[in-house]
Amino acid sequence: MSNSHLTDIAVIGAGISGLVCAQRLRQAGYGVLVVEKSRGVGGRVATRRLQGTWADHGACYLKPKGELFSKFVDLLQNRQILKIWTDIVYEFSITEGISQPANCSPRYVAPEGMSSIAKFLTPGLEILFNQRVIKINLTKENAWCLTLDNNEQLNAKGLIVAIPAPQAGDLLAPLGKSLLGADFFDSLHSVEFYPCISVMAGFSPNSQPLPHWKALTFNDHADLAWIGFDSSKRPQSQPPHFVLQSSAKFAQQHLETQDLQPVGNDMLQKAAENLALPWLENPQWMQVHRWRYAFPRTPLDIPCLSANTPLPLVCCGDWCGGNLVEGAMVSGLAAAAEIDQQLQHLLMEDVDFLRFF
């Protein structure tokens, strides 16, 4: 990219919402450039490659509800990207132990990692990886100017901000309420997130007994929320590995903890004690990841958030109108429709202006 690059629409964030939005706009004929701070796509639909296998340390499975998302899951199944993993997520309570829920429904996973879902959405998209937007301003030439952390600049007619609301608020704050509107910032600041700590841990092939469940929710545990027998998702038989997720309260306590390895060990020890699987305390390998913005606690009741600005600026994400992957997809589609409508309106204004000459 040159020092100053012009595109129709810039998208900040290559999570599911940003990718869906970018792909829809690209298909509509716009020039689209996606800027992503990390080295890969997917956001919280995340997979880590380690120890010769994959571990899904973000979204652990898909459970479609709406018609549109169900069709998307069917498409991914037909492309051999998704498969049914299990239709039972067991439950654990302190008083009753492990039990099977009354209602069952299929949970879908990607054998080669959940990030495969995001990669499916990337063909044809121009994505800048490892680039963070550090400043946004509106130029005198009537364009959004994005300054990246390598000091390069990107100019766009429309802007999509597809990152968690607190991050969007911090990035857009310098533009001020006079430009974006007090109501816009009030909406952004009303969105709060639950944090989560994810532990990926692998064990000896001789570990016994293996659990009879593939996924389990901790209903009333102070520190633990969910555990998945992650290696059971993979196409080839391999040594067992698990993904363990903390409760929001536990993650909040360790939000600024520098070394998360003891935290991960503590979580594994508690899981081992509660689930009567003593070998869970002794992993052969372990990685711990902190999600500061794991699940929206107070999502907005609208599918996307648009600023009242001279040029289109639209925010989207799972924090608009719902949560999880399905909410992110719906929000991305809504943002694409919104910015398309606004740009078409601007185009008509330009045409009307030219008629005077």
C-alpha cells in the first residue's frame, strides 16, 4: 500500500461481522479494504495451531437459530467445512454433579478449526494484517482518513467499524460528539462485555478414564463456565486435549494479571476435582488466552449503529442486536445495507448538484 490509499469503503476489524459486511459490499461492486490488527481473520471465532493439532479457544461450536444463519451452516456443511459434533451439552452443578439436559440440538464444529468459518468469507477481499488504526479524521476533501500504526494513511468514502464497542468508543472519541453525536457515543458506552479466560491443554495418550461427554457447561461454579473435549472434533485420532473457559467473575479478577499460567493451572485443578478426572491437573502442554471482550453483557437492540455524519460511518458486531456468531453475521449484513443506502443517497445528491450545470 502506498503512503495514501483511496478506497470506497474501509472496514476496521476482520471478525465475522466485518468479513460478512466487507464481502457483501464487495459483491455489490464497491472497492473494500479491511484493516485487521492481528495476523489472521475471525476475531473471537478463533483457532490456535499448536502441538500438531488445532484448539478452538474462542467460539466452541455453532448452534443456529435463525433461518439465514441455518442456511449458512448448511452451506458450510456442504462444503465440508462444518460437521455435527454433538447434540448434547452436559451440565454440571455442585449439588447434582453431571446430568444430561432435557433438550438436545445439534452443535456444529469445523474439524480444521473454527477459524475455517472466517476463512471461508475471505475470497476476493483485500485485507491488511498486523495493522492497527490509531487515528481517524474527516478530511477537507470529504473523506475518512485512517492513520495506521506504520504511519501510512487510508482514505475512504465510507467507514465500517467492526470491533467491540469499548474499542470503537476509544478509537472514535477524538472525533467528538459535535461530529458523531452525543446519542451515538451514549449507545457505544452503554455496551458492556463479560471477559473470559480460555485454557487449551493437552494430555498423555494414556490418560484414563476419558469423559463420556464432548461438551459440558458448569451451571453454578464460581470460577468455571464450560469445558470441551476439543480433540474429539478433529478428523484423526490424537492424544486428548481440552478447552476450558472461565466464568466472567473469575476472568474479571484476573483481567490485569500478567502471568496467566498459574491461573490456567488453577482452572484445570478445579475442573479435575469437580469432574473426577484427576489427570486433568497434569497437562503435557498448556496455553492460556484472555478475552477482554468475550460476550456482550448489554447488547444494543438494533442490528448496527450509524453515526449522523456527512460521510457514512457505521459500527457493527455481535454487540448489536444479539450475540455470538449468528448475531455478528446479522449485524454485518445490516451494516452493509446501511452504508450502501447512505452512499447511494450521497451519489444521488451529487447527480442532483451536477444538473445545475
